[in-house]
Amino acid sequence: MSACVTSIWRICYCLLLLNVLTVDRIDDALDFTTNMRKASLYATGLHMMLLAAERQLATVRSETYENERNVLHVFVSVNGLWGFSYGVVYSLKAQAARDLLAALLFSVIYALAIALMMRVRRANVAKWKGHRGTLQFSQSYQVRENVTSATYLYKCFLMYSVQAAASWFCLLLYLLFRDIYKVPMIELTFGFMFDIGIALLSTTLPFAIVTFNEKLRKQFQFFPRKSCETAENRAQSFVDFEGKQIRVEACEEASTYFNQLKEAWS
């Protein structure tokens, strides 16, 4: 969700920028959109850390976590992180090196999220190997689920962070050619690459989840096969009581057969 919001704010930023003659001329709407776009990036990283912390909690409380309900805590945490993200962006506005500080903070947040998820995976794997056959059925199931989810979430975080880091690298090059070397064509190129990279973040995470989650991948592979099988089996052919081969819809095959049987007995 945070990745989708990031892309939405990025699109709004680009649309508003079309009405502005230069990048230096920023009105209130464009300034607010810029802040929300940056806040969304921070919130995404913080939500990744929150998800990793949730998996860590599931590891520690594997005996009872399956029956726990923490909807209110999650709701408060998610919204609190949004507020914190906007506060960070607003406080960095007055800094002279705000772009460098923003990139550094961004890197720290995503690195912590990846490191925490890696730790969660290792802890669950060690617990599963060390207590194999000695845990209760429900606890053993929870530990295996933690291993599976932590493994594919770690891969998703890594893939997402690499793309986000590449986008921010393009932003740094954009600032370099805008403020120091003054090369408009290269400046616009890296700015466009940054826009594309940020806009694609909302598709990277769902794609990675489907790719690295075996259950979801099998379900998505089953849908086209099922539709093809349905299309192929829609028309059925069978021989009637007079020896003629007829074709009917698959859903009407049984009723057609019994109607012919009824007519034969009449």
C-alpha cells in the first residue's frame, strides 16, 4: 500500500510540475506533493521494518501468536509511521544538505529493514532445526510458516531496496548535473529515470511477492490453465440413442442425455 501511495504522489507531482515553468518555482500544492512523495518513500521503508518486527514477534511468541489479534496495534503503528515520515521530511526542509540527509536516512531505513528480516529468517531456521520433532503441532506449523514468510519477504525487501537505491542514485546524478556540471540533457535524463524508478516501485513489490511465494505462484499459474481448460471443455460431443454424434455445451450434457433417455422410454 505504501508503495502504491508513493507512485500516486509521484504521478501527482509530475502532473503539477507540468504547470510550472521551472523546477525552482514551486507553489504550495507542488511543495505539499513533493513532501508527501518523500514521506511515502520513508513510510515504505518504515513499514518494511514494521513487517520485519511483526515476523520477529511471531518468532518469539510462536506458541500463542496464531490465536492473537493485534489489529488495533497494527493500525496505530502504521498511521504513526506515516506521521513520523512526514515529520522527518518537514524537518529536513530547512537543512542545507537536505537531499544528502534524505538519501542517507533512506539508505539507513531500508538497510535496517533488510537486516532485521534476515535476522528473523535465521532465528526461525535455527529454531526449526534445533527443535525439530519436539514442538507441538501448532507451534511447529507456526515456525515453518515463519521460515517460509521470512525467506520470501527477505527476497522481496532486497529486490525492492535495490530498485529504490538505483532510483535514488539517479536522483543524486540528477542533482549533480543540475547544480554543479549544468548539463540540461543529462539532468533531464536522470530525472526521468528517477521518476520511472519511483513509479514502478508499486509494481515491484507485488511482482516479487508472487514470484517468491510458492503458494501464490502456483495459484497464478493455475488461473490461465483453468480458463484454457474451461474453454476447451465448454463444447462436448457424445453419441445419442440413434447413433448420431452431437455437440452440446458441457453444462447441458447431463440434461440432454436424460431428456433423450426420457424420450426413448416414452
